[in-house]
Amino acid sequence: MRLIVPAAALLATTLLAGGCGSSSSKNATTTAPKVLPQAASADEWASRVVNKVLRPLNKDLVVVSNFNTPTVRIYIASKNQQTLDVINKRLGDLAQCSRKLEVIGPPPPGSAKLDQINNHLKNACGYYENVANKLLTATDLLSSGSKDDATKGDEAIQEVRQPSSNAARELTAGVRIAQGIAAFRRAGLQPSV
């Protein structure tokens, strides 16, 4: 499976510059994650990152990048259950980004590049969680049926511009480093086109 995270991250930033919003963390949980034993090799850690973080992130970012399109906005306003379910599922997943990094643990010691990737992913996850929570709130406001809430939802959408841009920058930096590491290529991460 080919990963297109950098392109999706950049696309999300571009589309969000037009506007995207605010949300509640209704999908957040408080149970401690089950942390995997520290990866013994770069290959093991790269596989964890690709499969547990980057692949799901691709799906999450599709929802983020399409959130403020006219069609999606109409589906939200009309309370289309399938649309609301997809938004809640994908943004709920995005809101767990840092938790996923906790579960896979830090990279094995001895590689500055793996440490850089980990740091970029941690930073990106912090920003993406902010975006997810704001968009979940915007979804609730836009689907409430109230004109005042819809206005607040529009305002909330505008609040994700900067965190989305920051997240995309961090994610892109981390993925670019990872694309130059053989362990990540073996795990399925391919260069962006």
C-alpha cells in the first residue's frame, strides 16, 4: 500500500486555508494505553509507525481536507448520519494521534534520524489533535439546526488554519526524513510524487 501522507498533509493545509474549525473531544478516553515493548530495530519501529500512525492518518486527513467543502457542509447541516459517523470516526481517530505514538514507543536508541522523525510526529500529533477536537465541535454546531450555532461553527472552522498548517509542516518534515531511511521504505513508505 502506498502512503501519500505528505501530499495529504499539504493538501489539508491548502484546503484548510479556505477554512476549517473547532470541536469537542467527545471521543477522548482516559484509560492508559497498552504500550508495546521498545522496538528492537529500526525496521520494527518503522513498521509500527507506518501501520499504526501513518496509514490511519492518511484516512483521517482525507476527512480534514474535505470537511469544509460545500457538499460535506450540506450533509453535516442536514444531519446525514453516514457523514456524521465518518467524521466522528476519523476525527476521533485523529484525536488519538499522540496516544498511538505512546503505544508504539520511542525509536530504538542510536539513530538521530529516527529521533528526529519521532519528534516531528509528536509535534504533528499535538497539532492534529487540536484540529480534530475543533472540527468535532464545529460538526456539533453546524448540525444543531440553529443559525447562531452555524455561525459559531463557521467561526470554529477558521480556528484550525494555523494548527493545521503547523501539523502539516511537522508531518511533512518527519515523513521526508523517513522516506530516506531503508527501514521505512521496507515498511511501505514510498517517496512522494
